[in-house]
Amino acid sequence: MFSSKNFRKISNITSALLIIFFIITYGAILFLVPLLTNLIIDKDSPRYEYVYNLIGFTAQYFLGALIPILLFRFSREGKDTAQKVPCFAKPKQSFIWNLRHIIIALFFTYSASFISNIFFTMLEKLLNIELHAVDFSAADDPLSKFTNIFAMMFLAPLFEELLFRGTILRNGAKSSGWAMVIITGIFFGLWHVNYEQTLFAAVMGTYAAFMYVKNESIIPPMILHFLLNTIGAVQSLFIGDIDTENLENLTVASEPNNSVLVIAFIGIIVLCLIITGLVLFILELCLFRDSYKLKNPQPDTPEIKKFCIYFSAPVTIIAALGMIALTVFNAFSI
């Protein structure tokens, strides 16, 4: 029997973990990261920013993300979840199934990214405003490039999946199917507090959650996350080497820029993935009609009602509004 009180409790607990993440992360950024950076390198050094970023990302994941994960894991609720819902297990679905859905997930994610870019570009022009997003491009420095690779390709897929799919989704999956999948995706998008990432991260997070539930394993979502971030990391390594101001002066006779060629090649790969993913999604709907059906652990209550109950929890309301406020603040801050 579904209990609204228990599901609201699950919502409060997992949302509290997100609040703890932000408190620890911003606390580290304000106090710990500058202190450690100043101990390692002189503030006037040209590499100061790169050392700061490396320590910042390390603190964000090893403190900000890991501490809430461990707090939940060793709590009574966490121990109960670990017994009932698997995490690092052999995927239930076949290799071909997961490969197919990873490509479909990339189609949805990149499509959402394009839609988001178009929407916010139009919004800036219509309202005559300038929005500011996080710059992920790496500088022409080995330490800066290493930081991007380390953070985007390894830390993010591991810790973000453990926090969202391995903790938040697992905790709610005992009571809900599609509602928790969508909720996890929404919070994953908001958690980035960066307007450019909100939509596509929400879409990616939703599909990663779907893959976790279908496989009863966190491994396929981690692989999806790793592939997506690897493409992004490679782009960030080369885009910083491109002089965007002189791109318009390039001609057919101009000496080819290797970075431009790499970015163009990645763009072609992404376009091929989008087309392939779209075709596979259509085939999935036509040939495997039950592919997107999820088990409802407690079918006595509609999923839409569970969705509304989850967002009626007071801590969840505070967490959601807080992340929205941070996203808006970051968009208008310089």
C-alpha cells in the first residue's frame, strides 16, 4: 500500500542531501579552496586559476558529493535501500539493448541542447538581455587540460551518477517508476545551476534514470554519462585554441586550423549520433512497444499523483526553489 507520508519523507531526505551538497560545495569554494590554492601556488602566478579549478572540482566531488552519498548510505534509510534495490549489479538488459538506448539517449540530449541554445538566444534578443553561462573550454595549458579531462570524464560520471541514480533514484524507486525517473531528471538539470545545461542535463538525467530502472544497475547510466562527457571534454580541449574573432577571415586558401578541424569532425560525429538515435527511437517505438514500460512498485497510486506528492514536500520545495534561484543568479552575474 502506497503511503503519501512515507513518499514525502523520501522526498525530504533526498532533497536534504542536495542542500547539504550545496552547503559543503560553496563553503569549500569560499574558504577551503582559496586556502589550499594559496598554499600551493602564488596568487600572482599565471597558473593560479588552473590550480584553483583543479582543487575546486576535487572538493566539489570528494566533499560536496561524496559526503551526502555516505551520509545516506550509512543511515537507516540508506541501509534499507541498499538491501532492497541494487546498485553495482550486472545489467538486466543485453549489451545490444543498452548500446541502442545509449545512442537514443544521446539523440535526446543533443536535441535538447540545440533547442535550449535556440530558446535562450531568442530570449536574449527579445528581452535585450545578456545571459552568462559557465565556460568549460580549457586554456592552452597542460594543467587546465588535465583538469577538464579529470573532472568531466572521470569525476562527474562517477560521483554524479552515485548521487542521483545511485542515491536519489534508488531511494524513491521502491515506491515509484516513471515519476521518480522524471523527478531525478528534473533535479539533475536544476542541480547544475547553469541555464545552458539545465534542459539537456534534465533530459540526459531522465534517460539515465530510465536505463538504471530497466537494468537495475548503475553501470549503463555511468557509461552513458562517460560517453557524453568525453565528447564534451574533447571539445573543451580544442575550442580554447580557436581564435573566434578571426574565424570570419578564413578562406579556402587559408592554412587549416587543426582545432577547427577537430571541432568540425566532432560536430559531424554528433550529427550522425543524432540521426542514428532518431532512427533507433522510431524503430524502438515500432518494434518494441513495451520498451518504455516501467514496473510500478506500488500500482495502487497513479504516477502523476506520486509526482505531485514528491514536490509537495517542504524540503524539496526549498531545494528546487534554491537551485532555480542560483541558476537565475548565475545567468545574470558576470
